[in-house]
Amino acid sequence: MSVCWKNLIQSENIFATQMGTTELAKAVLHQHVLTLSDQIEVDVQAYSSAHYDRQTADIEYVCRLLWLAVPAKRIHPEINHVLCRRIIEGTNKEAETFWQPAQDYDQRVVEMSAIAMALVEAQEIYWDPLTEEQKDGLSDWLLSSTYVALPPNNWYWFRVLILQALFKLGVEIDEFNLESDLQAIEEMQLEQGWFQDGATGVMDYYNPMAFQLYALMYCRWNPETPRKESLLRHCIEFAQSYTEWFGEDGKQLAYGRSLNYRFAVLAFWPELAAAYPQHSDVSLWKAIWTKGMNWWAEQPISDNNGLLYPGFAYPNLLLSEFYTSSVSPLLAYKAFNALLLEESHPFWQVDSTEIPNKAEPRWLNDHHLQWKNGGSYLVTNAPGSNELRECADKYYKFAYSSSHGFCIDSVRWINQGWAGDNILAFQHPDTQSWYSRQRHIQSSREGDSLVSQWSPFDGCTVTTTQQLRDGIEVRTHRIHSNKSLSFLMTGYCVDQWRSWFSHMGSAPSRIESKNLFSELRLIKGEGHGCCYPCAPNTNVLYPHSSVPAISGVIQKGITEVEVHVLAGNLKAL
């Protein structure tokens, strides 16, 4: 049974105050206390299994609870003491339940960073009361991460937090290795305060919920670091564009991987306010956090035992990654870091401003063009994480939106009468399967346009140019093909259901619901308008959705197609 958090305490504006946030934290933690005390058995593989074993998922459950339990330590000390006992037991080498040291590319390193957070933020619970033997066991287990190989991406921050926390406690660490990891992170720095998550240049939500969040935490833990000024400057610069990834209703832009972590991306704002309590934008940061958390509290994303289902706005296993266990979504609890701020802090005391309804187009590192019109919109030719499930849908669509969401399985079921959003797909002349943009041959910014060259399959190459004209996205496709091909292009999703195979009849390529609209206008080229239903449960926001579409046949040789893409919130007009 799905549970909406707002029903736990019967409040419509839970997160406007520290008191409301506290009450919800109590209610959620109460569910987990019952689980941890064995009154209810939690199955860490109940809804989803990850690439790691059950013991690692058990570690993950304990550690991800820390992101909520530690900020709530003053109001719910019981669960912190229970979690501390679990950690002591797990790091006892002589116990049958010993958690085992970290190995190369080990999920344990990810979870160790939460313990590092607990050691710094709640030293009086997780370190001071321990015996010397228990301290040695815990520190030795954490130190096992020092020399293991890590993925060359945001994972370096996990080890930085682990080593920095132990250093603060007086434990001897390899300071050279700590410095090496910090240097590796620095080399991932992009313009405008953003970081690329690894060698492929991915820019996504691992910025606010990892790179930027951990940079702020590191600076707070180590105020004398010579990197402080640079890291904080990057965070403020990042915030200027990141504020525009949220619609006026608080919904966040649906883009990229790990959307199972939901509101973990909101943790950046309280931590930024901790670093800059007197900043003129604190009221805006609070508004984004408050509206965002309140929106999430209205979604059916939790079960009766306090676990967050895999999915985004509703339970949906289709959205899980290969690293998603049943307890992985609890990383969203990071956003409760606001409770670490005293009630007298400006973050709690200021009145929330309105989140701006409009924002002029802004370039991000020459691969993203973002703007706001009620919701947040992103046109992109940026690289994606190609090793991931449904990577083409998460990164290589032409555009993304906070209001409209996006679909996975966008091309897989076209022959069965379903299609996803913001694609140009071609039917292979031999296999009859459909293919859209899955990666770039090359991509760049040319003046006010994003340009990408890509190929759905051998014998067909497409150069796509995207730009904004008077608030309307213009997509131009120059297609080189050695055969005639059927094609299908679509616009944004709308929360309006169309019947199966409704695309068989001609119809205006525009869809409206009570809230949203989406439209395609064919300016150059040949094709006929229609509307496709999206396969059920493939849109991250809406179990039922549809898209406006244009379909047709391109001839052998060179074909140019221009389409204008319109979408928005009807209530914002």
C-alpha cells in the first residue's frame, strides 16, 4: 500500500517550519524504529535487487537511515542509539555479522560516507561513548576504503568525507591520498560552478546531491582548508543556474539517472544556507526546499514500513538502476539536513519568497539551454552515462521538463502503438525496429543553437539543430539516408490518456489536459499529425500520458525537417 507523507501528520504545509518538519521526521522514524527493533522485518530486496549482495543492502539500510536520524537526533535519540549499536556490531571483526572490509568499486564505500557524516554531526552518539576497542573496529573498517579503486566520478567525495571525518576525530589517515582525491575532484570542475560526473562529461543531479553538497560539508568540517574559498565560490555560482531547475510549484526538472533518489537533490539548499546564512537569496533557497518537499509529501512514494518505493512520482520499478535495492531510495533522506539548522537560523525564520514563474534562457557549459515558463525546461545535446539502463531516454532526448516529465521505453513499443516524448525515431528497413538518438557522434554549441550529429543505425545520419525563437523551440533535422525510412517525431508528454492505437487516425498534433499542453508544428518537410499514447507507467510523473506526434516517410538522399515545439502549463498562461 502506498502512503503519502502528508497523511502521516495531516498537514498541507509540512515543511514551512522546523516544527512541521520535525513532526514528520518523528512519524517516519517511528516506522523504522519498529523495523530495527525486529518488531517488523524489513526485506532489503522486497521491491528491487541491486548488483551487490544482501549483506551490502543491509549495510545500506542502516547507513541511509542516518541521513534522517542524525539531523533528528534531538527529537528522536532512540533510533540513533539503535543505529549506533548496529554499526558497532557490523564493524566488530570477531562477530559473525561483520560487514567485511571494502573492496575495489565497493558499495560499502558509498555507505561509509553516511557514517562519516554521523561521526561529525553526532559525535556524542556515534563516537564518544564507544570503547577503545569499538573505536578501533569502526575506524579500521572505514579506513579499509583508503586504497581501493573507485569509479572516477563523484565517488571520490565519499572517501574524502570518510578520511576527513576520521582526521577530525584524531585517527591517523593517509593525508596524501585525501589530497589526491580532492585533486581528482578539482579536475572535474566545469564552468558556472558545475562538475562533470566522470570522464564522459555528464552534468546531472549528482551535482547538488553529491559534488556541491559534499563540498559544502567538507568546508564546514574543515574551515581552514585552502580550498574553502574556491569551493564555496563554485557553490554560489552553481546555485544561480540550479534555482531554475525547479518549477514555480517546486517540482524539479526530470532529467538523468538516479531519479529514485527523488528529493536528495534538495539537500543542497539547507547546506548552502548554513554556509551563507545572511545571503540575500536565503528566502528563495528556502522556498525551493519547502515547496519541493511539500510536493514530494503529496506523492504516493512510501510504504507502511517507511521504505520509499523505487520510482519517481509513483512506485515504478521500470525506473530502477542496476544499483537500486529496495532501500536505495532512502538516500532521499539527505534533504532532512535542514533539521541540523537551529530554529533561530535565518533558513527557518525568513518568509519564503515565490519561486519565479519565468526565467530567461540560460546556457550551461554550451550543452544545456534552460529556461522557465511556469515549469523548468531543458534543451540539451550533452553526453549521457551510456552504461546505464534506459540511458537514451534519461539523457539523449531533445528536451526535458519539470511539468511534463519524460518517458522511458520511448521507442521500444512503437510498433505496438506506444511512443515516448521528445524523440525523432526511424524504423530500420530490415528489422522493422525503431531507433532514436542514443549517443552523439559529435555535439556543440554554434551561436545560439545546439547542434548534434547522430546516427540511429548504419546508413542514416542526422544533424539536429535546436534553438529558441520567441520562447518556442525550433528543431531542424538534416537527414542523410541511403534508403527510404519511416519516421516518428514527438513533443512533450501531457497527463492526458489517449486510447491504444489512437495514432492510426489523423489528428492535430496537440494535446491538452486540465493543466498542461503540448504541440508540434511542422514547418518544413512532409508528415501528418497524430497523437500517441505513452506505454502505461513509462512516464516518470504520470502513469498515463500521451504525446503529440508527426509521422511520415523520408526518401533516400537528403531531407530537411523543421518543427516548432510548444509546451507549457495552462494555468501559467
